[in-house]
Amino acid sequence: MSDATQAVVAAAWRVHGPRLLRRRPAVLDDWLSGLEHQHDPVTILATMATTYGIDHDYTYDISGPDHLKSFTATIRLRDARARVHWWTERLPGTPGKPEVKGATAEAVLDILAAPVNGAVDDFPAPERDLLVFLLRAQLDGLGQPTEGQHARMLARGDLGTDLLTTGDTEAFLA
């Protein structure tokens, strides 16, 4: 996989040259993002959490009568330094457990992907706090990654590597 990634980046460099340092082309960004999104959001989040030693579990709040139960999911994330962060996602209507669990995982992943999308400055405080928590948790739980883990981290843009490769050092340092 790393050879294929290197070939695609080399081809992008040949076409875009130094402009690639300012911003990843949308096609390259979509391709790199697509490498990681071969599973559902819950699985992707669990894989990322396991890679960085982040404990996570879901709790559910139930509302409504028995025949129209509605669930709300909250994920508890605990990093290697025992810092804890909670994130709750609510869906309209009467969603079941699998739907709210998936929506919660997807919301966390969307926030983590924000530096690639350039929307960090527009985040309200709760989303920004979650992003800061996740980036710190990734750094604290990194340990000694293998070569394969390095390639996956770069492909996903983990640890702000997407910001470094695009030359956005200001966002990386933020």
C-alpha cells in the first residue's frame, strides 16, 4: 500500500509541483480519505482508538414510550494519560442504537478530519475541544509505530501530518 501511495503522491507532485505544498488537490484528498473509509464509522473509530491506546465505550440514553423508543449515544474517550472526553450525538426522530452509535462515531471522525477540510477556525468550542483532545491523545498514545502504521497514519492524515504535507504549519501549530 505504501508503494501505491508514494506513486500517487509522486504523480500529484509532477502535475502540481510546489502548489501541492499549499493544499492537497481534492482528487488526491478523496483518494487518500477513501483508503481509510472502507468500513463503517464505528469500526474506523475503533481502529484509530486502538492504534493510539484510546479506550472508548458507548452509553445510551433511552427516551419515549416502549413502542417509539429513541436512543442517544455518548462516547467516552480515555487517553493514555487518563484524560477523559465525552461526545454525545442526537439524531432526530426515533433512531435505534446502531444508528446513533454510527452517527456518534461519524461525528467524531468528521471533527478529526477537519484540518484536512480547513474548517477548524469555524468550529464552536465543543468541537474544537474534542479535536484538541483527540490530537493530544494520538500523540500521547503513539508509542513506537511500525512501518505499516506509519503509512496508515500518513494516509489518514493522523497527527496533523496532512497539515505538514500541505505546508500549513500555522494550523499544525494551533
